[in-house]
Amino acid sequence: MQPITSIVAACSAFLLFSLSAVQVQAQTGTEPQESQVQPAPDRGPNEGEGPFDRLVIRGATLINGDGGMPVGPVDIVIENNRIEAVEVVGAPGVPIDKKKRPEPGTREIDARGMYVMPGFIDNHVHTGGVPKAPEAEYIYKLWLAHGITTVRGVPFGPLEWSISEKARSASNAIVAPRMVSFHRMGSGEEWKDRSIRTAEEAREWVRYAKKKGVDGLKLGAHRPDIMAALIDEANTLGMGQTAHLGQRGVARMDALDAAKLGMTGMTHFYGLFEALYEDHDVQPWPLDINYADEQDRFGQVARQWNMIAEPGSEGWDAVIDEFLQQEFFINPTMTIYAAGRNVEFARTSPWHDSYTLPGMMDYYSASRSDHGAYWYYWTTADEVAWRNFYSRWMAFLNDYKNQGGRVTVGTDAGYIYKLYGFSYVEEMELLQEAGFHPIEVIRAATLHGAEEIFEPQGKPIEYGLIQEGLLADLVIVDENPLENLKVLYGTGAVKLNEATGKAERIGGVKYTIKDGIVYDAKKLLEDVAEMVKAAKDNQQDSVAGGAP
């Protein structure tokens, strides 16, 4: 099988080349710029069914992304790649009224007892990297297997590679979610030998990116005049923005500063806590701190948790009010930092054995050269600081949501023990821990994620709800995710079988429908598990054969 062959070859390369030869730390970002991965192979004849002239999903309970009450049974009609009708055909406990049912389809799914939701949207992703995850197919299938039908790359990879994969996904030439492509200032072949030193040069690059097909900007904590130019030009051209306001520049550009310039949204937490300081202007770092030492960087940032305004205080509410006035999106990506509060769980998560490539596990292990592998000597005190940090972070997110702010779901997976797809479900669980009702979690994952993509473009959403006329992106599961979000994990949730007296795993996404094409989520996971097994076998053979 060609995809496995490519994984094997790349994993052999891992044994021959060190990561330091292919990794260069981005100037202002959270992710390193790694060698581009192999593009996904063309979609095979047995990969996904459809789209169909008329697909009918019958008898499901609908959990829509609008925050409304679930309803069922419903029949959903999809014609080609559009939702044509959503019909309530009965009530629980009584026979379905056949007169209310839509006409038969050319393909039907019996979804009685199942739950259907809009396809999930991950608004912070990257597409692997060599050597840790060298094949795009591996990542795309993990996303789709978890119901993720749209991903926003920040970026996926190099600009030209990203735009090519985006187009292939849009035409369904590959097995992949929809792809929304955001890029950093200065990306693109034509700009690789240019530096951006003036506001006008920044504007020129934004215009260039727009012409190349870029959808929006991934911003850092740029100096104020450059930041203002980037945001203004992007807004003029209908391009969204999200920002990682890194610690090296946040003293001049925190989240409040950026929002006032018109920035449409932020990712992570950088710049948020700094905007909430009361008795400090900068974090009082240890005097020997070094940003290039990642245990310093990630260990110390959590220790600002008790330096910010108290929840409900004047300073706290002032930041929320400004964000609300700006209609500001927050894409927190709590999952990517969650290992900081319990590294042993992250390291031993149950999905690693079957679904995490050996190159990824090697990359995650303590290293001074691999980004996010900062476990040089991680202590209980570090974890306590991160737990306290999460308490304040979650309180802000919940307060912002309760006052009408929009929080979306993103992962930044591929670092710090976080695996594509699985980390998305963890992010949903973290939002529930923060105080979101499960229905609010589903809304964050669907409607609000779509609004973050489309509003800066001045367009109505094209997906994010199960609604007549929208694109047919849906998730179907056997178990009720509102009762237990864990049933969305590819490994399912553990439940005692009362009949047998034994624990068993239930759940996992059953079908992911992207653009009217029906994918068997369990089959996608089988493909991934086969890739991982082949990579492990090849690594063992290489070691046994004496490869250097």
C-alpha cells in the first residue's frame, strides 16, 4: 500500500538524520518550521462513498450547533453535497409517522438510536512534519475519524504546499477535511529572500498572500506599526487573523492592544493574561531566564496565574467588555498545554500505542532541540502552577462565553504528546471543565468555529449547522455525546456491561460526512493503525539491521 510505503521510508530517514537538521524555530511563533510532509495520495475508489444524488439519514437525534435543544427522530436529506431537508418525523416512544418521512434516497443510513451533529471545525492545526509525522494522509485520516470536517491551518506547512492541498481537498481528490489556509508574515517562495521592515512592506505581503489564495493571517506579537498595517490590510481584503502573541513581543502587543487594532481573534493564552495584569506591566521573570530554554519558557509562563485581575473585578470585566465590543474570537487550544498539569497522563494516553507514530513519540521525549519536549526535569511544583493557571484561564473563557463572547475549538496537535483528532476531543472536555454546557461545547466546535472563518470574509456561513442549503458536513455517533464527550474519542469510552459484568469500550464516531461523502470513521482508524504498525516494524528492522 503506497501510503504505508511512504511512512516507512520517512521513518527510515528518521534513523539517519537528526531533527536539528530539518527544524528551525520560527521567529515569533509556537511551532517550528519543519520540512514539508508528503502530500496525501489521491483518494482511492474504496475511500468514502458518494456524494449521492439523494442521501437520506433516517431516525437520528439531531444535536445542532446553534445551542438549541436536541430533537428526534429526524430524517435528513442530502442532495449531492448540500443539505436539502431536515424533517422531524415523530417523537420518542411512539411509532414514526411514515407520512412525514421524506421520499426514499439513492443511499440511506439507518440512524435510529444514533446522534447527528454538524461536522466539527478545528481552528488551529499544522500538518505534521518530517521526521515525526511525514505523511499528510496519516493526519487527515485522524482528523476525519474524529468527525473533523474543516481545519484551519496556521499554517499547514509551506504556503505553496498548503494552497495545493487545500485545492485537492476542495475537489475531494484526497481524503481530507476542508482546509482553510492562514499564513505567517513573509511566507511564500517569492518572499523567502525578503525581509519586512516597514508597514508598507507588510501591507504589500498581505496583498501578495491574498492573490496566492491565502485565507487569513497567523500573527505574532509584531511591533505595533507592523501589526497595525497587517491587521488593517487584512481586514480591508476580507482576511481573518489569529495571533500567538509570544512572550518576546507581548509587552508591546498584548491581546487587548491587538483587539483595539481590529484583530479578529487570538489563539492560545499569550497576551490574554498580560492584558489582565494589575500590579505588573511585564511578568517578573527569574533574572536568568532564557526564552530558548523551553523549560524556562513553558515552566515560568504558568506562574503568572496569580498576577492578574480577580474574576469579576473591574479590570477583568473591562477586558471582556472590550473583546465583546470588537466581536473578538478566542481559540484557546487548552489541550496543547494540558500535559503541563499532568505529564504522565499525556505520555501514557491509551491511544498512543495504536495510533501514534514512533517518530512522534521520539519527538515528544525530553529534548533540547525538539519543540515542546521540555521535560528536562518537570516537577510537582510545575504541575501545580499549571493547574492554577488553568483555573484562571478557564474562568475567563467561561465568563466571556456567558456574556456573549465566542470561544472556538482548536488543538495545535503534533506537539507535547497531543495527537491529531484525539486532542480535539480533549479540548471539548476541557471546555466542559471550564463551565461550558455540552451543548455549548458543540456550538463552539461547529457554529462558532464557522463564524470565525466566514465573518472576516463578510460572508454567511457555508457549514457549521445542519440546515437546509448548507454544505453537507455531518458527524454520526452511536452514543450520546452530551451525556459523555468521551464517546467521541477514537478509542471510545469505558463502560461496565451490566449483562456480562465486564468493562468494555463503547462509542467512537461511526460516520463522518464531508461534502456529501460518507466516510466510515472506524475504517479510517484502521488505516491509521496499519500505518503505525508498519512504521514500528520498520523501525525495529532497521535497528536490528544495524542502521546508524
